[in-house]
Amino acid sequence: MITNTQSRIVNLWYIITLVFLFCVFLPSMLGIDGMNGGFGISFLAGFMVIVGLIVILVYRSRAKQLDKILSGEGRLASWRYTPEEWIRFITRDFEEEKKLKRMLFFLIAGISVVIGIILTLNYQDLIFVPIILGLIVVVAIPAIWAPRYRFRKLQHSEAEALIAENGVIVGKMFHLWIKLGASLDQVSIDMDSDPKIMTFKYSMLTRTGRQEEEARVPIPKGQLEEAMRIVEHFNAREQ
């Protein structure tokens, strides 16, 4: 049974934020002088309190939307899968996610190398070489880790999916394309994959611009016609 994972994240951040709020006043409670690290501790703790409040606001909104979807609001389909279908799907999803993250990594790494060469030649200083190499390593970590995390999350999920007007739930993965400047850009079916996969491409506003995401939903055996009707429904909505 699909549960509201976003609510658990909100509750966790309530605790984290309260801990950091306590840490704001900890130096004065322990008699730590401000010039001996007290101000630094309070500042960092205060910054994390602000971060915590932002995370809580964002995930509370997501939790409310997830509650609406789970209650049946705007529901278009609810599918369950055989173990064989689910294994084939998460294996395919893992390969697609690795491909996307690899392309993104090479793009960012390539741009970083070009910028590094330009800066090195312009300033005649090799200090930019370790900086660019460090940046490439930082980018490589999520490119390698994210697909594997997603695979493990789906591997330990219930073999079910729920499609609604405002988002989809696939196992423990929740995709939402409303609020915070998000939008659904394209819905299509990959007829060549096994199982066939319905792909929802959506984008959202981030600090560096619009970030594109993909939600992949496997189509159970015998549900292709329903899937095609859902694609037509979303395409008609976007016109």
C-alpha cells in the first residue's frame, strides 16, 4: 500500500530544525564566549534553522498534494504489477537513469574543462586546474550515486503505481508537476521497452533555472489501451 513518504520527511525536519534551534542558544547556556566560537555556533545553527523551515514548507506542500492523490482526487489509473514486470521495469529504469545522469555529467564536465582552460590561459595560473578537477569530482558523485539510490528505492517498493492529474506515484517515488513553478511538458509511451513505459517529462524552477525531470510508469499487461487514453487526456489538456 502506498503511504505518504513526504509526511515522514516533514516530521524528520521538524525534529532537525528544533535541534538546531536549541543549538542557537547553546553557547550562552554553556557559557561559551562569542569570540571563542559561540557566535560561529549560533550563526551556523541559525542558518540551519532557516534551511529547515524552507524544507518544511516545501515538503508540507508536497505532503498535502500527495494526500489528495492518495484520497483519489484527480485519479486516472491505479496499477499493480507482477514481480517479473516490476523487476524488468526497475532494471530498465536504472539503465535510463544512468544514461541521463552520464549525459548531464559529461555536459557539465565539458563546460567546466573549457572554462578552466580559458581561465588558466587568461591568468597564466595553474590554480584553476585543481579547482576544476574538484568541481568535476563533486558533479560525478551524484551522477554515480543518484541512479543507484533510485534503483534501491524502487527495489524495496510495493509493485504499484498511481497516476493522477497533478502527479504520479511509482513505488516510493513521488513526482509532482504543480506548485513552485513546476509544469508537465510531455507525456509519451515507449513502445519498444519491456514492459512498455509511459514517460512524464516535467520541469521545475530551481536556483539555477528550470530543471527537467522524468517520471517513468510501467504499463501492466493488458493496460495499454488505458495508458493510451491517459496520454491522449494529458495531450488534450496541454492544447
